[in-house]
Amino acid sequence: MKRVLDYLKRKSKSRERQRVLDNFYTMRMKKGKTTGADILDRISFGILFLVLLVILINRFVMNLIISLAIGFLILGIVITVLKRHNLSIREKKILEIKKEYRKKLEDEKILLHDEKMEDYIVSKYYERRELLKQSIKFMGKDKIIKLYLLFIVFFIMSFFSPYSNYYKAMGVISFSIASYIGAYNFTEYLKNKDKRDLHNKDLDI
């Protein structure tokens, strides 16, 4: 049992480490944008692309169900092709970032030649996270607002369009995603707040 628990801990730690590194490289490539924010952007773009695609297809087939099916099929193919292409580009950019960042750290005498750069990145992440807990902010607030606005747009369009049910469905999807993100951020905020309060109490003692 102990071996299983140790194995699970190692796997969890390894996944967390990879998540930190992925987020670091994404922020370097996307000018400060996190992995989560990048995924939300892609989801928003995918929803808008699907809406336009279904509307276009429905003009020819005149059947919303068939239009949705074809739209999702095309969207799936596009996502698969783009994912492979983006993965190849991402790997090349990561190699460039590693080379440039390591040179920068070595030039500034922060990292020795025989030290692992990714260990430094992970350790700095945890240091920053502790500091950020002192000034917690809701992450992705702008994304939540955009999704709620998208919901309002879809809801209004449902009253003026012959595809009323379709726009209502897309509105529900947008509202659900925004509500999930908002609830998640609020939960994380409460968790971090409790940890910060406990930390402050420990300092007082």
C-alpha cells in the first residue's frame, strides 16, 4: 500500500511539475498569457467558428440537426489538424526559449552551467505563488465577462432569428462555461484565503 501511495505522490508531483513548465513556456510564447487563458481563448474561438459554420451549412441543407452534426465534424477535423501543427511549432519554440533563457540566467550568474534550468523555473514558481497568495485576485475575470456577454448576445439573437433554439443552446453553453469558471475561481479564492489566514496566525504565534 505504501508503494502505491508513494507512486501516486510521485506521479502527482511529476504532473504538477509539467504543468508549471507548460505554463511557463506558454506565458513566454503568448506574452504573459497563461495556459488556462490560452485554452479559454481557443474555446471561445471554437464556439464562434462553430456558430458561423452551422449558420452557413444550414443555408444549404435547411436542417439544424444535420447542420450541427456536420459543423461538429468539420470542427473536429480542423482542431485535429491545427493541434498537430501547433504542437510541432510549440516544440520548436520551447527549444528556442530554453536556449535563450538559460543563456540569460548564466549571463546574470543566477544559474551555474551544471544546474538544471527547469528545476530553477519550478522552484521560482512556488516562491512566486506564495507571494501571490498575499494579494489574491480572480483569474480569468475578463474571460468570464466575455462569455457572459456572449450569452446575452445569443439570447437576444434567439428572439430575432428563425434558429431560436440553436442560439438559446449556444447561449446556455456560454453561460455554463462562464459560471463554471467563476465558481472555480471563487472556490480557489476561499481556499487560498483560508491558507493565508492560517499562515498569518502562525506568524503571530
